[in-house]
Amino acid sequence: MTTESVEHTNDLTHPHPHTHPHTHPHEHTKAVLNRLSRATGHLESVQRMITDGRSCPEVLIQLAAVRSALNNTAKLILKDHIEHCVIDAVESGDVEELEALNRAIDQFID
């Protein structure tokens, strides 16, 4: 859909200093944004449930639905990253990009 260039620097999300032009089409951007909007709306519903004093089991079930929606969104982002960034990194021998993916997966799964 769009092409963007991101320069990674030494910050909390990228603990190792490096500059890496990150340019590729994000094929799933619209789907990711739609899913995030739905998850945000769903989470706001959960907040209203808490305010309204709904039962804990009901709230937990809805939180599980929000978590599932976020996990499915992450799968789309990972798919996009693998199809573009990781393939490019492997072809160009960019070990830093592969290490960055490993760090991101570790944080996501943790």
C-alpha cells in the first residue's frame, strides 16, 4: 500500500545502534488498522463493563477476545515482515534485521 523509510536508532525498542533503511510496501496496512480499531473499540467495551460492575467471568472472556484480536493482528504484521524484510535480509545477508526480529518475537511472546 504505502512505502515508508524508518531509520532505527539506539532507543528502547532498538537497543543496538544501527541505521537500517526499512522500505517496503505494507500489504496488510489496511487490515491491521481495521483490526486495531476493532480491538480498541472492544477494549473500550470492557472498560464500560468494569464501570458497570459486570461479572468477572464476563470481563475475562471479553479480555480474552481482545487478546486474541491483538494476537491475530500481530500475525498479519509478522507475515508482512517475513514476506518483505526477512526475505530481503536473508538475500542481502543482513544479520541485524534477523536479530531484530528475534528480539521482537522474544518480547512479544514474553
